[in-house]
Amino acid sequence: MISEKLNSEESFDGFATWVNGKDIPLIVLNKAKFKNKLVRKRFTALYELGHLLLDVNGYEDKQKEKFCHAFASAMLIHKEILRQELGGKRSKLSMNELGAIKQQYGISMQALVYRAKNLGLIS
């Protein structure tokens, strides 16, 4: 049975788990948290998918989070696309530039900066 309502705190974004061992993947997103925030919802869904697909067991929580953030960002914008958009390695990024890329690809400015840093395009 699938329920559309899940009572939770506003601070809850989402979680991922396996049902029946590893037979059924389950991702839950807090509907109230993402009203009119499609970009954030998409990132969170991919972030949670990263928890299911990446073999992060054995890593500390902080490292797991980094891997899942990197996974979600990579799924939202390919490295070659971001390199092309930024014109290679940069020392500065403008808010207008990030806003235009966000609009074009549906990825948050924060995730863009994170992705650019992971790719060595910015320091």
C-alpha cells in the first residue's frame, strides 16, 4: 500500500532504504519540504538514490554524504557540459552566470559550485 501522507518534521528532506533485504529500493521525500522547489526535490531524490546505489558502507557519515552529493551533482550535469558552460578552469563565478546555468539544466547554484569544485574547475 502506498500512502500519500507521511507525518514528519519540516526538517526531514528524505531517506532511502531497501525493503526485503535488497529486493525493493525505497526513496521517501517530504512533500511539504519541496513545494515549488523542483530543483531541490530532484537533487534530493538523486542524493537518496546515491545512498542506494553507491557502496558507501564502512565510510564515516561525513564521507558518505560527500559521495552522495557528488553523485547527485554528477547526475544533474555532466562534467563536459559544465566545463563547456564555464569555459574551463576559473578563478571567479558570477551569480548571474550560475543563475543562467541553473535555469538551463535544473541544478541549484550550490550543487553547481560543488560540482565545479569536485571537477577542479574552481578552487
